[in-house]
Amino acid sequence: MILQTKTLEKLRQIINEESEYRSGPKLVEFFGKLGFKETYGQGFPSRWKYTDEKLSQINGTPALDKCIKEVFAVVNFANDISLVDNLIADFNKILTFDKWKIKREHSEIVFQKLDKVIIEAQTPQAKTQDIKEEDFLNQEFKDLSIDKIGLDGSVTEVLNYRFAEIKICLERDAPLSAIFLIGSSLEGILLGVALKNIKQFNQANSSPKDKEGKVKQFPSWTLSNFIDVAFELKLLNQDVKKFSHSLRDFRNYIHPYEQMSSNFQPDKHTAKICWQVLRAGIFQLTKNRIAIS
């Protein structure tokens, strides 16, 4: 199968962000399954550039088929089959221009060669599945309160202080500082929620494991891990998971050389999205916490 550049770009988005957020190390692990022998370290290119390069190298080879089957592997979506079905439908919209289509037959991903380009009408339901950035940013949250999440009082006090400081950073156009505070605050909130629901977080399919297959201790979890598990437990919704990509690696950007190697240059708009992720997260955790209590 040989795919056009636009199709490969869409596949890169699904690999990097839409199926799950894959950090640099996770991308190395993903492409390692396809035969690439590389390690993650200083000088690693941007995530999109790395994925584009790998997809270009395997385009037209059996490894591309394997890559597509791997990213849409149904077992990875066991807790939300509708997500993989929506991703497949979205990918097929552009894959059809290569005269190919992929289908899920129970737990198997199969390829279908097309005789012509087939453009299917998009149903109103499908349109509502994928929230747009503008709609996400326009959401308003009334009576937003960290106190209502139910964390320990001392932690809540610190988080409220940070909440106020984030607003100052945003007002004074300090996006990088704002993102550091937003990322650490969201991580702190989710850690607090996890500590009150230890069994549920540890038993989640998406909980991070060590080399021996044991669930890691909470201090070793990343923000990305907490978000994925909270989403699996239905404490966070799809919109927070989708738009949290700028926040997930916030710790890496603290080191200037890591920021330089990843080419991360946050602007006011990036900080605004991150701020909305935090606010939406607080709102959803307050509303959904009864789901596992």
C-alpha cells in the first residue's frame, strides 16, 4: 500500500495524538515494533517530524500495513470501542482518495481495495463526536471550584493559590510560566483523586507498568498516565484528553535543552488551550467523581 502525503499526515495525527498521546519515548517504542532500532535522548526531533520520517520510510512496504493495524488495534480500545470506530471512520475519509478502506471486523482490522474514490455522507451524529478547538475554547464553566473535587484541605489551599497565579501569568503574557503551573496543578489534582481511588486507578488497563508488568507507584506516573486512566474511568471526557497534548510533557520543557530539542515555543494561544483544559478538567472531575466513589 502506497499512501499520499495527506493520508500519511492524517495517520501521523492519529498515531501521535488522536488514538492516544504518544510522547517521544512512546513513539520510539511504537516504531520499534515495526523494526526501527532507535533510542530516545537529547537531540530527538519534534514528534511530528519523527513520525513523518518513519511513515515516509515504510510507505509502500508491509511495515505500513502493520503500522496501521497496530495503531487501530482493537485491544487498545477495549474500554471505548466507539473511539476506534470513530478514528477508523475519520481516517477512511482521506484514505479513500488512495482507493483503500479499512474496516473493523470484531477484533480484526482488515484492508479493502476500492475501485473508485467513495465519499460517504457524514451523519449529524458523527459531526458531534469530534469537538473542534473553537468550540472547546468557548465552553463556559459556572461555579468552578477546586474545593468541590474533594481533595485534602491543605492540597486544595495550595492549588487555589496556584490557580490565582496562573491567571496573573496569562494576564501578563507569560505563556511558558502559565503552562508549567497549569501542568503541575492538573497533575497534582489527578494525583489527589488517584490517592482517594487507589484500587480503581491501579486496576485500569491504561495504568503504566514497569518492565515486569507491575503497575508503577503514583510518584512515577506522568501527567499523561493520569489523564489516560482518568479518561478510562470516565472521570475526564474526550475533549480534555484530546486538547491536553500541549500539557502532557510540561516537565520536559522546564529544562531549556529539552525545550530546544523539542522545538516547543508556546504562545498565548497555546496557554489559553492549556488553561481551558485545566478548567474543563476541574469541572468534569467535580461532576464525574461519583462514577467511581
